[in-house]
Amino acid sequence: MKTITRSEQKLEDTWDLDSLFPSEKEWGDALSQLQKRIEQAPTLKGELKKSKDSFLFVMQWYEETAILTENIFNWASLNYNADASNTTNVERYSLAYSAYSQLAEAMAYFDPELLSIEDSVIEKYLQDPAFSPYATYIKKALRFKEHVLGEAEERLLALQSEASSVSRNTFNDLTNVDFDFGTIEGKPLTQSSFSSFLMQEDRALREQAYKQLYGVYDSCKHAIARLYEGQVKQDIFRTKARKYASCRQMALYGDDVPLSVYDNLIKQVHESLPTLHRYYALRAKNLGLPKLAHWDVYVPLLKGVKSHTPYEEAANLIAKALLPLGNEYVNTLKAGLLEQR
């Protein structure tokens, strides 16, 4: 048995990206359109402050450009995630990320210029229904005011953005493409199949799977530690550059999550550890083990239990569980999971 590549999967079991771009040609055409907008971006500098109409025009232009950029990047990113070993996918992902960074550089003036406008003027603009599509973005931008730098500094951060992703991308390629976890009893051990091995009743097999997978990580532990160090230093750099009190504050700020919520979550986890320990003790007793190992955590407590839920059935179960959120939400979810995936 071998691991099935994306090209060998049944079409109905793969993402349907036609809603973004039907083919690579259409994607390439869109990328060319984006490049033209990147070239146009500097010509709009100063337009936000000119008048109400010019402000609205720039916001409309920015929205169109952002949607185009997001579609280009998502199409390339999803193809890359589907098969990161495909060099064409890697190239397209790199081109999309580069275009995203170029746009950020070209628009480095945007947020500083927006935030230089008097709040009273902005509030007056937002009373006009024509501005309603942009109200959320503008209000969020205003909340970030103390962390937005000048145009020159914003441009430098944009220029550095591609380099900032190297540690993360290298780790992803190392673990998703280069790592070979081998086989167990003729079946491929992968990060996707790992959990299924840990649910087997044969404890020796579970232990083998656990040690075999993490043994590969262990063989590269020094390189992985360096990659992690690089990412941590990158986070510290951006924290200091944008004048946040901590990396934690920067990570939570975008979603407007107070530090107290994070602290309370950690507090509740620590307070609940005795309950988890009791459960582990009960699990060890039920399995007849003197000591529970990590490869014993996922095996069913009842012997002979084998469960497999087909994709379509799982999608419908999720949709049913989320019915309290309303039909519109559920219908959109089902369309994405079953019809437009």
C-alpha cells in the first residue's frame, strides 16, 4: 500500500477551485491584472485626504484589489497545500506571495494616510450609506492607530514580509514533503494516518507508530529548533517594531481578544488538570496498564470498536449540529463542504 498523491485522488475527493479560477491561464491573467494595480497604487497617494468622493473611490479600488489579491493567493496556496512537492505549485505560491508583498510595499502610505484624517471627518463619512461596506475595515484600522508606523517604516516592514515567512515555510516543507515516516505492516505511516495507528488495540503497534513518527522529528531536532528560534525572533522583531507590549498582545490584538481572556483560559486549564489526571488513571486501569504512555491515549476503551464515518455523512452531521446558527449559515456550510469543495 502506498500514499495516494493528489493527482491519483478521485475528482470528487479533491477541492474544487474553479470558483476562484477555472484554470492556470485565468489565474495568470488575474496575476497580470494585479501587477497593473500594484503599478497604479502609488498614483493614489494623497487621494484619501482630498475629498469625500476621492476617499470613497480609493476605498472601492482598495476593496477590488484586496479581493483580487486574496483570490490569487488562496488559489495558489490551496494548490500548494494539496501537493507541496509539486514544483509548479511551489512556484505559483511563491509568485502569489511575492505579489502580495509588492502590493503591501506599494500601499505603504495607505494606513498612515487614513489614520492622519481627523476622526470627526471619518465619522461624518461613515454616516453616508455609500461607506457602509467599508465601515468595519475603517473602524478596525482606527483601533490599530497606535501600532501603525509612518510610510517609510511601513514600506520597510512590507519589504521584509517575504523573508519573515522563511522559517515557517521551511518547517512546512521539511515535515510535509521531505520527511519519510516509513511503513508499518505494509501500510504507510504519515501525519494523516498517524492517528489511525494510535487507535489500534495492539499496544506494540501503537508504540511503534509513535516512536517511528517522532523519531523522524527527533533526527532533525536541532534544525527544527533553529527554525523555531527564527520564527520567535521574527515575532519579537514585529512586536517591537509595532510597539506592542508583548508577542502575546500582538497575536491577540487583531481579533480584539483581551489578555485577560487568554489568561483565564490558561488558568482554567491548570485548574482542570486534576480531572484530566483522574481520567488518565481510569484509562490506564481500564486498559490494564501499570502506567499510561502517550500512545495509549487514543485507543478506544471498549474492545472491538471500529468506527468509520464517510465524508458526506460527517458533513451532514456537522451541518445538523450547527442548525441553531440558522439556515443561511448551514446552507452556506453545506455548499462549501458538499457541493463547491
